Amino acid sequence: MTLGEKLKEARKQVGLSQEELSEKLGVSRSAVAKWETDKGIPDIDNLKNISKILNVSLDYLLDDVEKIDELVMREPYNLSDYGKGN
């Protein structure tokens, strides 16, 4: 799920329109629309405020599970093959 999808879902969960969220953040409604369609990214101050207003963590908004999953090592390895460090 992208940042935009998470933002839209969280906004709807608290019952805010894009216009209402934009007013609370002090940004234009079109800025919120761009964020929700992944055509823009809020700056860190807006992310912090979004997190508070929508009652979600920054981790929830920013973590990209799909990208993290790609980093998981899928093959076992034997540390003894690499010798002992001093």
C-alpha cells in the first residue's frame, strides 16, 4: 500500500474530506489530492501533522512493506564459511 493510499484510507476512517484535512493542515485541497494519488509527497512537518490529525503513526504512513519484503534474505547461509572475526 502506498503513502497516498494509506493517507486516503486514514482520512476516511476519521471522517474528514480532503477539504477539511487541507484546512487543518493549512494547505490547499489540491495538495492533499496530489498526496493521495502519489503525485506528490508531504514535507516532514505536514507528515507529522497528518499523523496527529489522522491518529496514525509516521511508521504506518512511511513504511513500504513491499520494499522491505524484497530485502529479506530468502536463502540460509553458514556463518562459519566466513571465518572468525577478531
